[in-house]
Amino acid sequence: MDQNLNAEKLFDSVGSYLFWAPWIGLASLLLPLLILALVWRIYPTLRWLWFMIPLTAATVLVAIDPLYRHFIVVFDLAALSFVVLDLLTITSQSGIRVERHMVRSASLGGTHPVKLLVENRSDRTKRLVMRDDLPRELDAKPEVHRFQLESRKRTEIDYKLTPKRRGIYRFEFIYFQLLSQFGLWTRNLRKPLPGELHVYPDMKQLSEYAILARTNRLSLIGVRKTRKAGQDNNFERLRDYTQDDNYKHIDWRSTARRNKLTVKQFQTDQSQRIVFLVDCGRLMTAEYRGLSLLDYALNSMLMLSYVALHQGDSVGLMCFSDRIESYVPVRGGASQMNRLLHASFDRFPTLQQTNYNEAFLHFSKTCRKRSLVVLLTSVIDDVSAAQITGYLTTLRGKHLPLLCLLRDRAVFEYADNPNMDESVLYRSAAAAQLLIWRHDVIQKIQNAGILAVDAFPDALTSPLVNQYLEVKAKHLL
């Protein structure tokens, strides 16, 4: 009887040991890793997988032949010693100094160089993996940098930065990893490294306009010539003769002196005031080719502002949604372009309903002289259309209103879809009905004596500039 009880107790103890042994072994392995991670931020790398494969294969030999267990114990102790020794080779962040050198202002979609100056002031060699603190709207190539920095040495890390969105972006930290000698361990650290980057709209189209205007080839970007009512007698500059120039404007003295046909260019003697009212509400959140309708509206606004300032006119800007987002008083001169850029580069469409009442009330208080009022917005319902028509009609007596409506390409594509599928037909019919309604709204606006430009967002600049030049030529102000 006693022998049976002893056997049962022995069986229970062996079974209990077999049950708890794996968990004890797992805890003894994970507890040191957890302490390293929480206290020193040291983590095992993926090289552990390649290191554990031979250990696992060697452990399988015990199941085949128990005589290998002594060899396995020795092998495991040697592997553990190797891991611990490699852990001791990992260094601290002391002595590492990082500086970032980059431009403060960048253009949307442009590529800008960034330089990281890394210095090792310690007495030990550092193996580093470094990454800058990049917002998701900024692309970096390359994004991760791996290098080894000797004691008392410095190195330069270069990468290219490409902004994908306008606005202000702040850098707070520099992230880096310190690797052990054989790469089994890594220590994740970060250092404060503040910085700021202002991303402005791409102004490449302004330089293209300046070059084409200088060579009298604006028709290449869709800007057509407009016959002026009357004669502009204010001399502006001399330039080379082109085939379309009036031979009466040839300056024969300059031609003889330069031995090259030279003509006089005149500027209009009418100084105009232009005020842009840019809608930043929910209707401008629609996107096309990665840019919102507001992005296209701001690009066209800046282009026309550049043209108007070049013509000697004064330009102002007001961005609004459910409130007044930003306001730039009407001024002229080259410095006004910078004010417009700073007031618009960090404006983004909101999901709030546009408050036209507050916008036009603020405009009537701040702008009392006769001006060309350019409203850039979009309409999809009768309520907003009625509000826009009413406010612009009220302005018509004192100012010259110009409404710019941005089309939604998706609606036009749905309306033009020739597919005869039943679901597609219903969608095409709804899109066609919306386009008919939109056409009626534009006709009512034009019948009320309001100028209107209806264009796709990516093709808005040319018709907007042409409309401005027509107003300028006909002296409508």
C-alpha cells in the first residue's frame, strides 16, 4: 500500500515538473529580455532567428539520442556566453552629437537636400542606424541610414526631401539605433533636434509665365491676346521683335545701335484693384490627382496675382470657411506676392459649411473702393447657389464680381459613360441632371450681369487669366 502511494507521489511530482518546466524555462528567457527593454531600451534583432536555428536543430538531437544531452548543454552554454558578450559590446548614446542643415522654405513637389552632421565624441566606435523625424507628408530618399562612426570622428549624411503637401512641418527628434558588435542587440534612442519647414505651392508656373511673356509666346499656356479698347501709351521696356508685333512699334534707334530689330512695349495706364475671395469650406475638399480643389484654386490665384502685380495692379486676398481664415489688404508692388504666399500656403479645406454671410460682410467693411472681386468656390445645391448669386448681385453696383466655379471631373466622367448597364445608366442620368442644373445656375449668374468662369480645376489658370486680361482691355472697371 505504501509503495503504491509513493509511486503515485513520484508520478505526480514528475508530471508537475514536466508541466511547469517549459513555462519556467520560457520565463527565465523572457524576464531578462523584458528588463533590458524596459530599463535600457535594448532589444534583440532579427539575427536572433538565424542564431536560434542551429540551437533548435541541436536540441532535436536529444530526442533522437539522449547521449547528445551533454553536448547540447555545452553548446547552449557557449551560445549563451556569446550572446552575453555581444550584449556587452553595445554602447551608450553619450558622445553622439547630431546637427540638421536644411532649407527653411520648400516648394510643393520639389526635391530639397538635407544634411545631417553626426559627430562621435566618445572613445568607442559607434555602429548606428539613423532616421530623421519626418511627418508622413514628407518623402525622404533614403529614409534610413546605416553607418559606423569611429572614435573622435564626424560624418555627413545626405538625403533628399520631397514635400507632398503645403503647410508648416516641425521636426522634433532624431531617431537612431546603436548596434552591438555582431548585430544581435540594438538600443533604440532619440535625441531632441527641433526644426521647421515651410512648404509653399510650386511656383514653377510663374517663372514659365515670365519667360513666355518676355518672348511674347503666352499662347503656349493658353493665354490669348486681347484687343485693347484705346491705346496704351505708357512705355514699359524694349524687347526683341517677334513676328506678331506691330511694325509701328519698332524703335529704329535701338535697332541700329543693337543691330537687331527692337520694339517698344507699352503698359496699360489703368490701375486696377483685385480682391480674391477663396472658399476653404467642405465643398473644396474634393480631390483630383492628389490635390484638393483648394490647392488648384490657390495655384490659379497666385498665378493671376503675379500677372496683375506685373501689370501694376493691386491685389488682396481673403480665405474663409465658417470664419475668416486669413486676410491680406489690397496692395501693389513686388513684396505683395510674398504676403499672398505666406497667407495662403498653410490654408487647407475644412469640413465646415461655408459662411458666405460673414465673408461678404467682412469684405464690405474692409474694401470700399471699386475692385474686381474674384470668388473661387464650387456649388452642388440650390442653397449655396442662391447665396452666391444674391451676394454677388449686391456687389455688382459698386464692384465688378467674377465667379470662378471649379468642376468635378468625376461628375463629367459619369455623365459621359457610354456603358448600358442598368446601375451605370442611373448614375449617368443623375450626373447629367446635375450638370444641367449647374449650367442653369451659371446662366442665371451671367444674366444678372456677373462674370463667370467655369473650368476644371487643373485647367483653371488660363481662362481666369484670359478673363482678367479681357476686363483689363475693355476698361470694365
